[in-house]
Amino acid sequence: MSAIVVTPTPRRCAGLIAGPILPARQRNPNPPKLIAWTIYKIAAKQSWMALVDATDEREAIEKAAEEPKTEAQRLIAVRHRTPPEPPRPAV
């Protein structure tokens, strides 16, 4: 009859660093880029409401909800798509 031996897994030493210590990352001094968002109001049908410039979807909805009689829960934001430029003829 053979017995099963269970060995504990090796523990990692707390406080030890396996690689070199790197300096702290500096924050990006440039503000986030504004993106055009198309805002739609959700009702029986989806209807276009506004075009807003914001850094993310949440901020775009908050800006659009500032208009009177608009609930943020009834709005969705979709990144605005600009049509692609037509190809230039080769010279």
C-alpha cells in the first residue's frame, strides 16, 4: 500500500523584489483628447439628440443630460463616425 504525500507549495517571501526598482511613472502632462460623441434618446424609437465633445462616454451623457427635461438614464452615447476621406488620385 502506497501513501500519498502532500507537500506544501513554496511560499514567496514578502518584501523581496525580483527585478530592479524602477522610478515612479510620471503622469501625462497633456489632458485627455476630446472625442465627438453622438447622443441618442431612448424612447419607443431611438432618436438623435445632440453631438457632444467629451473624453469618454459617461462625460458625454452627463453633458447631454444638462439640457432641460432629459434624464441621463434615457440617453446613450455612440462614438461619432466621420466619413472616410476619398482616395486622392495618383499624380
